[in-house]
Amino acid sequence: MCLAIPGKILVITEQLDDTFRKGKVSFGGITKEINLFMVPEAKVGDYVLVHVGVAINVVDEEEAKQTFNYLKQMGEVEELNE
């Protein structure tokens, strides 16, 4: 099963052009550097779904929070804190 985790873009850290960018994304307080090339429309403050270090879709805040709550209920969030 593939799993995408919602996170909020805090800052764009690298930008070679409009497509090839990296940014710091917060996942409930845990921050990771994520490749943003698949979501060129994403900007600081947006929520994105991230799979294996790549943002694959921009989602609204409500959808991101709902997904994160589902992960908590399933016990998947604890794995992020290790």
C-alpha cells in the first residue's frame, strides 16, 4: 500500500526554475526537506500530500487535517515521531 502524508510548506529552500524546487514541509511538527517538482503551483503556506519525499498534490487545509487525523486513528503518526 502506498501512503501519502499531508504537510504544510514552510519555506522554499531551493529553486532552480519554476519547476525544480525543494522546500521544508512540516508534518505535525516534524520538518523534512521535500521535492516540489510535481506541484509547481504550490507556494509557502499550502498543504501538500507527500509520498517518499516528493509532494504529489496540493490539498486544502481541511483535507490535510482530516487525513492527518485518520492517520492518528490508525496509529500511523507514531511512526513519524521516531
